[in-house]
Amino acid sequence: MTDSSALDPEDRKIVTLARSARARNGVPEGAAVRDETGRTYVAGTVALPSLRLSALQTAVAMAVASGAKSLEAAAVVSETEAVSAEDRAAVRDLGGAETPVLLAGPDGAVRAAVTAG
């Protein structure tokens, strides 16, 4: 849906990081978020018997645990067709309703760009 080559270089970077996390860890999803200072946080799906977090929820949690006060953008690489309401809520909690969330396929092509709202 969205031309990945037309993305801002910083948005392209978080898509690439999310894709790398997914491939490196062999998990269903990879995600990356960028905080208000430009720092990035990268994560994959967490699937333990006692703890289940999507990649995007994990990336947001890592940002919070590292002291981030806000988010500029988020990206998730997945085979799913849409960003889940729970993932958008996690981004919204830290970044606000207008924070962009990019959804890319495993090939890195951005399929959707939505807001956390």
C-alpha cells in the first residue's frame, strides 16, 4: 500500500530494524519504536508460558524501561493484515493518539500506515 522508498529515512530505519529482529530471532513479529530523542528500541515477540507480549508491546516496554518519555514512530513487521488494537494502545499510551504506526510484511514492504489513535 505504501511505497517504502518514499518513507522518511528514519522511518525506513525502524522498519529495517523490526525486520531484522524478526529474522534474527525467528519470531512471528519484529518491531521497533523511536523515542522523542531519536533513540530506537527493537524487539521480537515474547511467547513464554507465563508471559505473552507482541513485538510492538515489547518494544514499547523497552522504551519505557529505558526512560523514554514519548514516541515519534513505531513499526511492526508481521504477516498479519492489520496492527492490533492492543498494539496501537501500547503505542498510544507512550506516544499519543497521532503517533504513526507502520505495518510491513516480512519482505519489508510497508503495507499500511495508521496512527495509534
